Amino acid sequence: VMERAFACHNTLGRFCDESIYQADLARRLVASQLGPVHVGPPIQVTWNGFRKIYYPDLIVGQGVIYELKTVTALAGEHITQLLNYLFLLGVTDGKLINFRPSSVACRFVSTNLTQEKRRQFVVEDRQFQITSPVCKDLRAWLIDMLNDWGAFLEISLYQEALTWALGGDEKVIQPTQYFCENTLLGTQRVHLLEPGVAFKLTAVTEHRDSMETHMKRFLTHTSLTALQWINFNHHQIEFITIKK
């Protein structure tokens, strides 16, 4: 596969769109008879009426995923994206290929986390305050998703599903005023759980105290009264209430 990727780069150069490289690499792989080649196969994720579809770039042979990029340099977010696909399909191996540099860059990504292992999570909610029925719903919905999908998927997927359950983007994502020394600096959009209370999902596994400190600073300067923080810390799912 990499031999064909280098051939794409040598022939087309480094300034094409990602879709061009995808089409050319797929064409070369099919011509070389390197097993079945699936271009942009849909992966559907559902939960209680919520639906999201992902489209990995290429799946080759018996389930190796190739995710193509045209970026200055590969970053952690690209690894997270590919891992998300591996988890959703229940496969172990994938590769990032970046066509933008002067020479093709790649990174192998693999996991030994099975779907069964991803469902083995622990809930830590001793710092979580259920101040209204919707707070209780938030916790119950997320645990239900985790039992269905497992942990370790992209945080944005869980956040998107919770936003859908709460009524959708137009209802949930709202501006809040931001102040410093009694001066209104502007507004910033947050995910509202209920009036005056926002919620945020993160995947912080190191420097958790620093993250909490910055969340408290953020809350202090807004018109919000509380923040419901859900942190995915490997197999531990932490529910934390931060109040002014």
C-alpha cells in the first residue's frame, strides 16, 4: 500500500486535495489486486434515535484502515480520529498517510482495546451534584451510551449525542456573557444543560487538577452559576460539579 502511496505522490505532487489522492490510491490498489478496497465506507453509530455516520478513507484487505491527510504535519487529533474508526469497526490496525509534505509521511496506529474491554468502565461521581432532573438524565444517558458503544471513542461523539438528547444545537448551544473586572468582554457559546448551568466533556488523563483550575476560572468570569464536567480518564468516567 505504501509503495502505491509513494507512487501517487511522485506522480501527482504534494498540492492535490485529499479526495484526489484517495481516488488515485484506490485506483492503484484495485489495479494491483491487493484485496478488496472499500472507499469511504459508512460507519453508522446509533443510540435511542440519535444517528451519526463516519466515513473512513480506505479499508483494504481484511480490515486495515488507511486515513489520508493533506496537512502540514500529522497531529494527535488525527491519531484520535483513526483510533475512533478502529474502535467502531472492532479492528486493531490502521495507518495515517500525509501527502502534503515534500515526502510522504505516515504513522502506524494500533490498539489492543477490544469492544468488551471498552465497556469495562467505572463511574466516579462523588463530586457530582444532581441539582435537577435533567442532571440525573445527563448522567443516565451517558452511562447508557457507554454500555452501548463503550468508552474511548471521540469525545465529540458523546457530546453530540447528549446535545441531541437535550433538544439539539439550537436549544443547547447558547451564548454566555464573559466579564473581567466588571467589564463585559463579549459572549462565548457553551453547551447549556439548563438555564445558568453548562456541561462539558473532556478526556484528560494527566494534569487533571490544572484543567479543573482553568474551568473554575472560566466559570468565575461568566454569567453561569455551575458547570457539570464529565471527564473520560481511561476506564474511569468522572462526573464533577463545579460551582461559583
